[in-house]
Amino acid sequence: MKRALVVAIDGPSGSGKSSVSKGVAEHFSLAYLDTGAMYRAMTWFMLEQGVDLADPAAIGALADRPVISSGTDPRAPTISCNGVDVGEAIRSTEVTAAVSAVSAVPEVRHRLVDLQRAEIGASSGIVAEGRDIGTVVAPDADVKIFLIADPAVRAQRRAAENQQTRRSDESVAATEADLQRRDKLDSQRKASPLQAADDAHTLDATHLDLAQTIAAACEIVSEND
């Protein structure tokens, strides 16, 4: 019997990973795991606890406390922390500003990588998206995609999304500056930095709309599964 299909989709903030990953999961009738939401849930917990986010040791000391659960239906993914639905709360500007710092703490990464591997291992096929899926979480994934887009395009798309959902009214310039800040933090951290796996297929979505990007990703999966 062929083992369950695992697709890893990595990339920087605002590259469209979530939308593309959900589209690929729906196309192939697979589960969907948003690992970024798990890091955001951890960040939300730390903020709720009043932890000094400039103190990695303080964050690490509480990393094993929250119970984080992910719903993996690509049509309606969910995320909860200690039984609380935090799907909306984790998209706040406060969480967005703090998530890179929390994600860089080794104890946080170890805890959540273990949870992510357990979720992937228990699935009957899954698309997992994040920043270190192909390199750390699931290095043996059947198909690895590294999704990129020009920073200015990512900023335009993220700003439009934020304004549409009323999460933020930041200008495109401010959004681009924030994305560049997060790119730098995520790529330079010592624990599981953002980088493409050696065997990942790079997909540049700069000049593609969402449907075209999903179609291109699905083609990569079909050709390499």
C-alpha cells in the first residue's frame, strides 16, 4: 500500500501559502495543516499570560503549557488554544508583530514541531504549510514547494487582504516594511530558519493570480508524486 501523500509548502510571509495550500488540499482531497497558525496561537498565549517577549527564557519556560489543536479541513480550518477558538484573535496586529520573536525560541519550535509531525503522521494525506516543513518538520515529504513572490507584490496582496478583513488599515509601504522585517527575522533565526529545501520546487507567484498559482502547484504535485 502506498503511504499517505505529504505535500510541504513553504515560503515567506505574504507569499500566499495558506490560500494555495488549501486549494491544493481541496484539489487532491487531502487534509490541510497551517503550522503558522500554531505559532500564532502560541504567541497569543504568551501575550495573554503577559510574558515579556523580549525574554526568550521566559517564553521557553511556558512553551509546554498551552494545548494547541488544529482542525485540518481545508474548507474550514480551525485553531484553538486551551479550548478557546483563536482563529480570529491570532490575526491581530499584536500577534503579527510578536510571532517572529516567539517562533525563534527553540523550546517553542521543538514543542510545535513535535505536534506538527504527530498531525502529519496521523493523517491519511496532508498538505502542510509553513516556513520549515520541507527542511525540518517533514524532510521526507513526497513533494516540496517553496512559494515566493516579489516583496512589493506580497505587500500589495497582504495589505488588500488586511483591509478587506479589517485586520489592519496599514498602507502598502508599511505592510512591505513589516514583511521585510519578518523575512529578516525568520531567515536569520538559529532555530529552523526560513529556507528552501534542496529538493524543493520553487514556484514564483509574482505574476500569477491565486487560481493560476494553485493550478501550478497542483501540476507540480501531480508530476512529482
